[in-house]
Amino acid sequence: MQSEMTPAKEVPQPGSEFEREPVPRSAWLGFGSFVGMFAGEHTAGTELMIGPLFVAAGVSAFDVVVGLLLGNILAVLSWTLMTAPIATRARLTLYYQLEKICGPALVNCYNLANGVMFCFLAGAMVTVSATAVGVWIKFPMPGLGDLLPNSVGWVVTVALVGLMISVVAAFGYQTVARVANVAAPWMLLVFLAFGMIGLRQAIVESKVPVASLSDLWHFCCTYIWKGGDPLPGQIKFTFWHVTFFAWFCNMAVHIGMSDLSVFRFARHSWYGVASASGMFLGHYMAWLCASILYALQLHRNPHDIDVLPGPMAYQACGLAGIICVIMAGWTTANPTIYRAGLAFQAIVPKVSRFKVTLATGILATIAGAFPLVAMKLLQFVALYGLILMPMGAVIFVDFWLMRRLGLRENYAEYSGRRWNSAAAIAWVATLAICVVLVCLDPVIAGIRPFQIYFVSLPGWFVAAALYIVCSAVIQRQGIQRGNNS
């Protein structure tokens, strides 16, 4: 019999997610778990949209190849040096850590913003899958400049695809993971085939002799990523646009700290380098391969500027390409809808997770019927990171700097407040400043440093400074009120 003076060792229950406690050592995971997770999650349906949009933005071969290399290295370093060290020390979910810092009322606002952004992102993935169905069932599909649904057939197809995805997500994470694990390895090979077959077809059809690596590079510079002016309605991309996009397209999860929930299971903080599997298989190889398909399409018909992953994949790999597009959108929309459902359920905890996730999937499906997000995906992903970035700065400062500055960390938990005004001011004021800078779009020394793709970098420092200053004022006032009482 266990003595009352010696508490029994806590044994985690099977399937426990440790939502409101640190992850115990017995539940820590090895390096391979994170390599597989990142490779599967970041080789997604949206890669088939992002790659072509680089070509549409008039990017050059050097800018896209080297810019993606640098940007993805910076992303891996962000996970490794910023997210994982906090995650492996605190071992708390993002939401519980934010609750300690910000209070439950402010976290609800964050959950709402996070859930809505997830819904739009999942909607873009539904759009990708629907373009593949359109190859079989002939109906007008949206073009590069379309922002609204353009046919009844498109709306019906999106609705059916979205419904299937939503039902799978509503049945829970195990079902979501099972679908992804079966499809992910095969999809990686098909993505690689897209690039190899597309490049071969482009070389054959152009009748340009390619006998060496230098010939291949010259061909890529003149036929694939030619640079020059962007297509109508697109922003011209330079080396720095590519670099910052690759770095910040996942800002919400590394600098924004959403992946605290993932890396709290890691044995060591250096496991953050596992993110390289996703960055260089998905955000490097897959983007380049997808852009090759689009370049081939433009080479065949310069007037065919529509970015439709389904038809492009079909031209390269036939039926296998179509299935890959459907599954790529499906397997990535599933966990995205699941996560959005969890964020919304935190706001309405009395409603079942199944119902909330299903409703979330319906919202994502409605978003998917509007090609606005998919066709403007580069801008949307940058906006998504910008919206959630300030809270990442708040977490970073609170964890590493508050005590060193003589301030109280986890102030909401310490004071019993439901709303930490310092965090709220840092979040809202940073977004307001960044939006003003983006709208003004000033030219400084001949460049525009505050476009949506760049503004999050100075925005992070603004959020950190605001949080420190506001925390100092609010905590000092709290101490004074305590002394007066």
C-alpha cells in the first residue's frame, strides 16, 4: 500500500495530450517522429499553388533557387533556436502557455483569430483538390484573376470535396493521421516526378540541347524562371521576396510559437532541425517542381495563365497526378480543419468537438468556393503570419526576458487576471502599425521595405518592445494598488 507521505508516481494515461500540464518524460518522442511529421505536413496541396505563383510573379532562376535555400535555412533556425528551446523547457501547449501570460479572455480572442485563419488556409487546400476533380468533370474553373466562384459546377464540386474532408477531420486526430501516413510517402515521389517529367517535357518541346549542368542551368534561366515582368495582377518577386516568403510563410508556427504544442514532446531542443525535412522536401523541392509544371504550361500557351494544379498535374503524370493533387489537398486540409476546430472549441467548450470540427469544415468549404485565397495565397500566408506573430514575441519576451528585467512572468496567472492588457496592447498596436506601414508602402533608398512580405520582421521587435514597456507600467500600477490597499 502506498504511504500517504509518498505520493504515487503519476503515470500518463494512453492517448493523453497533457493539455494543462507539462509533458512528462515518459511521453517524450524521438527525433524520427518529428522528421516524419514535418515531411508529411509541409508537402501539401498548397505547394501546388505556391510554386506556380512564383513563376507568375516573374522570379528569376537565381532568385528562386538561392532565395528558397536561404529562406528555408532561416525557417529551420527559427524552429531550432526560438520555438524548440521554450517548448522543451516549459513543455506546455501554446494555448496553456498563453493563458498563463495573457489570461483566458485574451486567449479566446487569439483562438478566434487562429481558427479563422486556419479555416481560410484549409479552404485553399479544398480549392486545390477541386481543381483535380475538374479535369474529369468538365466545368469552368477559376482563373488567376478570379476572386469569386465562376460556375455552379465549381461550387458543387468544392462542396462535395469539402464535406468529405470535414467528416474525416471531425472523427478525430487518429483518423486524420491515418489518412496522412498512408498518402504522404507516395505523394513525395509524385511531387518529384512532377518536376522531373515537366523539366524533361520542357527540354524536349523547346528543342534546346542540354548536355551538361551548365546547359541545364542556362535552360532554367531562359525557359523556366525567366525573370522579367510579373503576370497581370501579380507583384514582382525579387530575391528578398522569395527569401522572406520562405522564412515567414510558417511564421505563425515558429516565430509565432504555435509549434510549442508540437515540440513539447521533443527530448531535446535541437530536434528543431527536424523541420528541415518539411522545408527542403516541401518548401523547396515541391515548390520548384510545381513551378516547373506552370512554366511548361506557359511555354505551351503563353495565354493560358490559369494556376490550376489539377490540369497541370494531369499533363505531367496523368491519373497519378490527379490523385496526388486530390490527396495533397485532402491530407493537409484534414489536420488544418482539426486544429481550427480545437481553437474554436476552446471558446465554446460545452459543444462537442465533433460538432465544432464539422462546423469548422463547412466554414472552410465555403471559403474554398471563393478562389480569392488560393489565387492570392502568397499574400494570404504573409498576412496569416503577421496576425499571429505578435503573440510569439510576447511568449519569447515573457519566457526569456521578464525576470531578467525585474518583471513578473506569467502575469495573468500570478495576478489572477483574465486579461493581460500589456499583451493585448502589444498585439493590437503592432498589427495597427504594420497595417499602416503596408498601406503607406513607403519607398526608402529606392526599395519598399514594408511590403506585406517584409513588415513582420520589424513588427516582431515592435511587439516585443511594446510588451516590455506596457508590462512595466501595468505591473508597477498593480504593485502600487496592492500597497495602497
